[in-house]
Amino acid sequence: MIIETLPVGPLQVNCYIVGCEKTREALVIDPGDEGERIFAALERAGLHAKLVVNTHGHFDHIGANAFLVEKTGAELLIHEKDVPLFAQAERHAELFGLSVVPSPAPTRTLAGSEELSVGELRIRVIHTPGHSPGGICLLVDGHLFAGDTLFAGSIGRTDLAGGNHEQLLAAIREHLLVLPEATVVHPGHGPDTSIGREKRNNPFVGAFI
């Protein structure tokens, strides 16, 4: 499996390219900005984007959706409960003094229990609401792409519209902390971590251990 991390945009969202070494098909997770740079990384690696998946619909995670979908012909996927955030993205960006290119409508929506495929990779979709109503994580071969659900030493903020602190903690407890401790966590912002490390060191989830 190929994994490339590209921090993009003013808020340094981690965009992930996940590729199948055999078929060269790829999944692009959270292309928040800098679409040309993301596309150049795909070409440099000899990968073709089959899917673009947003872990949630906040403006900083969707800004290059339009560019990549048009450039690659990839399907665009997001959880059904976060589709309304696409229409609110420009207004939300203005609150931060920023702007965003509107996203096209998703090709299809997710319910949060699907298995996706990219080449020979099998990707499990996990619904983890709380940061947003339709927040998801993606699990593939011992790697968890956690969006803004879980960070190294922290969790996603829940003070934005649609956020729910207790719901987020429940999602982490029920769906993420049950994963093997060796599971590598790739968050939406900041450095990688692991489930085991967060069990031991994250003050927000320590009460669950």
C-alpha cells in the first residue's frame, strides 16, 4: 500500500493519497486545497484516483474536490449527513477570513458501514459523528484515516454547528479504541499517532481505558 501525506491550505489539512501498488488505483482523502499539487503527486507516483472521499464536509477539507473530480474523473463520496455542509462551505470559510471553491455534489453518499475498494485495497467506512453529523473514519490494512475525529493527544472540536461532544466521545470509545493498539492513526491535522498511544496519553480518551 502506498500512503502519501500532503498538508494543504491555510489550515494545513492532511490530504492523504492511498494507492494500490499492483493496480495503481488510488483513493484521495480530504483534498482540502492545492488541487494542482495533489494531482501532481498522483502523477509523480503513477497513480490514478478512483475515489475522492471527504471524512466530513467542513470547508477546509473539501476545497480541491472540484478540481480533482474534473481532472481525474474520480467518484466523490461523503456521508449523507454532511452533504448539507457543502452548501455552507463558503459562509463557513468567511468566518475564518478565508475562501473556498464550492464542491460539486457527491457522486454517491455513504451511510457509514460500507466497504469500499480501490484496486486490491479494502476500505472500511466507520461513522464517527460528533465533530460533524456525518464524520467518518476510513480503515485500511491497519491504518486509520481519522479526519477530525481523533488527533495525537486531542480530539475534534465540537463547538461548530452540528457538533456534539458526548457523541464524539462515544464514537471514539465504541469504534476506534476497540481497534488493535498497533493501528496507525492518520489524523486530519497534525502528526500521525496510534491507537495504543492515544489510549495511554490522550487526556480526552483516558477515562475510557
